[in-house]
Amino acid sequence: ADHELILAIETSCDETSVAVVKGGRHILSNVVSSQIETHKRFGGVVPEIASRKHVETITLMMEQAVQESGHRLDEMSAIAVTQGPGLVGALLVGIVAAKSLAMALDVPLIGTHHIAGHIYANALIYELQYPCLALVVSGGHTELVVLEREGSFRIIGRTRDDAVGEAYDKVARALQFPYPGGPHIDRLAQSAEEAITLPRAWLEPDSYDFSFSGLKSAVLAAINQAKMKGEELDRSALARGFQESVIDVLMEKAIRAAKQFGARQLLLCGGVAANGGLRAALTARCEAEGVPLLIPPLSLCTDNAAMIAAAAHLKWKSGECTTLDMKADPGLSL
Ligand code: KG4
Ligand code: ZN
């Protein structure tokens, strides 16, 4: 019964991506053009440049995604697009493209939440069982989300300052690694023989919120102190201390929440799901606690349009479409 083709567009940050997904779970194409090389020399994503790059690339991505899908553009049943959150200028490019397609083809437009996309990336691979808990960790997000049933999202915790990936990138920058620095810190940490103990921000005893800016400051302070004293810094021990602190807090809170909300599965989503230390620690802990852990393949963890199609499919099923006057919403709530 599920044969509808959703063409989805994702341009919320620095990846221009278009996908065609059949029946909400079969990926026919998922093309991604990353702007990392462009932003690298600035040490982070420059919003104005991101928008311009999306404009340059979006048409080609749409053509490629349709061609690779083996279908014609006029066979698409609906057009989905990330409405927010994200960089407003970047979101706008995808939204204008999506509206034009929806209008030209006379098919529904489905505005989609970026985090719903990260979570439903799992549905492209696994059979989800409810209630489940999603730990969303990326460059822009750190959230714990309870899904009581399909398509219902309740954010029970989020970062009060830096996102995890953001903290990784800032620490990496201080250690002179190129952007994005997360993978470099991960590698360095895993090569370390010892760890420098750093603080863990548990916040209030019952809180599921996170805070990583204090930890980041502690790392920067250690780097400065070594510099001032003229001592050699044990970079790998520092990276490992940072990584252990991050993983400890993420894991403890996720496991506590999984138990409290009776989660039948724990979903790890977002670009930081690539972190080797986090995957290993969560895998072992979830096994010990008897909570199945789902981690999509890396290509579906980082920003991509197939995950947007998967989330949009839920709205499609319930007939929740968006009108053509829909606007980009950088602060869209889940
Ligand atoms: O999901 P994503 O591709 O983009 C956002 O929506 O933000 O996540 C990118 C983030 C970057 O901050 C990057 O440094 C981080 O994920 N990241 C990692 C690793 N691989 C990517 N952080 C820690 N360890 C990794 N192995
Ligand atoms: Zn993302």
C-alpha cells in the first residue's frame, strides 16, 4: 500500500541534500553535497556563505536525486522540506525550491522538523517500538526526546549552552585541529593511555538537561595554564578526559530516562553518533541494562534529506500538509 514517493530537501546548515524515499522507508536516492571544505578556512559555518552555496547546488542535487531514484519528477506524491530549526537563510533556499516543485507538480508540501528527521532516520533501517527514547547529538543539538507513540515528541532534556558537537569543535579548535574537529578529538582520546579528570555537569539531581560550556572552559583553561607555565601539554590525556566527561553525562542521563519512561529502544541520532567512544560505551551499557540500542549508519546520522522524507511520511499518513505560505522557522519547536 505504501508506494508513495516523497522528494525531500534539507538545507538547514551546511549540507545541501535531496532524497527520494518510497513508502517512508525505502531510500531510492539520497544525494548530499557538503560545504565543509568551503567553511573549513573560517573555522566554522559562515551562514551567509552557506546560503549562497545552497543556491548554487540545490538544482543539481534535485536533478541527481530524481535521476538516481529511477523515477520521473512528475511521479512524486509529495515534496518535503526542513522548515526549521537551522540557519534562516539556509532554510529559505530549500523552502523556496520545495514550494516551486510542489506548485509546479500540484502535490502537497510537507514542512518538517529537522530533529524529527534525525530521530526518524532510524525508521529507515529499524522497526521502531514505542515508547522509545532518542538521544539527539549533533553540532547544533543535544536533546533527549521521549516518543510515547509514532510521531509524538516530548523533549525532556536539552543543552543549556553548547551542543555536544559544538563543544567538540571548540575544544578541537583550541588544540589546533581543523573544522569540524569532533572526529580528531575522538581519535586522539581513543589513543590516550590516561585521562585528565575534568568536571561533569550533572545539574539538578532530577534534571535531564545538559551543559557543556563549563567543561569546554576547563579544557581551554588547562591549555592556557600549560602554555603559561611553559609545560608540555598531554593533549591526548586532555582529549580523553574531555570525551569521558561528555560520554559519562550523556550516558547516565539517557539510561536514567530510558528506565523512567519505560523505553523499549534507545535511538542514538545526529552527527556525534559517529563518536567511537560514545558508541562503545552506550553499546556496553545498553546491553547490561537490557535496552536495545539503535544507531543508524553514519550516512543517515549526519544531515541528509532521506531522514526528512522519513519524518515527513508520518505527516503524509495523517494528512498533515503545509500550505504554500509556510515560512522558514529557525526556532521551530518539535
Ligand atoms: O549532525 P551533524 O552532521 O550536523 C548538525 O546537524 O550539526 O553533526 C556534526 C557534528 C560536528 O560538530 C562534528 O564535530 C561532530 O558532529 N562529530 C563528532 C564526530 N564526528 C562528527 N563529534 C565527536 N566525535 C566524532 N567522531
Ligand atoms: Zn542535523
